Amino acid sequence: MPPSQPEKRKAIHEYFTPATKRVRSDEEPGEIVQQQPPKKCELITSVPGLSLHKSFVSIAEEQQLLAFLNDASWRTDLSRRTMHFGGTYCLMPSKSDSNNERQQAEILQAPSMPIQLSWFVERMVDVGIFQGDRKPQYCIVNEYTENLGIAAHTENFQFGEPVVGLSLLSSCPIRFHELKRAFDGSVRSGKAAKAERTGKVVDVQLPGRSLLVMTGESRWSWQHEIVRSSRGRGLGWRRVSLTFRVK
């Protein structure tokens, strides 16, 4: 548990605790101990190259991340709320006006990776998920509520590996579809739906505060999706995911 907060209001990034920062122990008040990075890792053998790190962040760290994200600017042009850090993104046009004029999507520059996420990036480097100077510079945040999902796709091939996703709040299954070959078709273009599949489907449960790491075949030759469904999602159900990528 973090040390008691002083009365003076602090900037949001000051509440984040890097994996290597020393914190107080609950068992022996006043003693300073070294917080170790999480080591729980489960290999998902049914999807080659896929691994799941459970409890990768603490409950307190989850709340700190959500506090930052809840106060940030979300884009609302999609069915789910999203935000982007690093690179550019495509802002979808609003519905056509009464003259039925076709509006063009707008390409916008996303802000760089915020300091509020730097401790988390360093933790992924510390445990060897990202190597050396190849730290992720790109992050997409998605919020899923009620029956929202995302169609089956592979991550854009302009990015490398690993592709890493942090799940916050509610547990949720992610579905993987094995492809006959690596395929880069996007959902928006409609090409993702035309990918040739082998018929093998694997569902992986993503607990809150877990980290999913896609490398090798799982990154290039399997599509993944969050199925739209209200089954098992009660009132107030919410999941927030952060997907980190490198080039």
C-alpha cells in the first residue's frame, strides 16, 4: 500500500509507483521495502506466442490509471469511447447532413505517450516484455460498456511485436481465430472479414488487471476480437483496455 498522502494536492503522475520504487510495508509499519515487479505468467499453448500475466498491476495502481484516464479527453465518434497516444489516428466523420454530402475522415496527430503511463512502460521493460530501447511509443485506450465489442482483426502490420494489452476493471473473454496465413486486412476497410480462417477458435479469459502479450503467430496469424454480448454483463459493467505497440 502506498505511503499516506500529504494534505498538499499533488499532480496525478505523482501518485503512480514505478516497479522499482520503494514503498512502505503494511506488515511492519515504517519499514521501507523494495516492490518487486509481477512475475505471474501463463503461456496460452493453444495460441502459439500468446501469454497472460495476471495481476500485473495492483488494485491501487488500477485506480490510479483509471483516475488519469477518466479525466482525459476521449474521442466519441465510434460506438465505444477511445483515446490515442503516439502517431496519428483517423477521426470518423459525423453523420451526413440533410444534403447527404459525403464527409471525409480526418487524420489527427495524437499526443505523445503521457508521463502518467511512463512507470507502466518501465515495468514492462523491467520484466522483459519490451527489450532495451524498444519501448512502446503508441497506445490505444478502449472503453467497453454494456454489449460493446470490437470485430475480429490483427493489429496493423506497420507495427511490430509484441502487441500488449492491459485489461482494467471487469473480466472479459477475448476470442482468437487462427488464420491460414498472416493477414493485415483492417476492420474499417472490410478486408478483415475476408481473411481465410482454419476454423480453430480459442477463447481466453482476461481478468481485470491482467496483461496479454501477443508475439509470433498469435500476433501475425491469428485475429482477435471482443464479442458483442450482454451475457454475463450486469448493470454498470465496464472494461477499459490499453493496447501498447512498437514499430
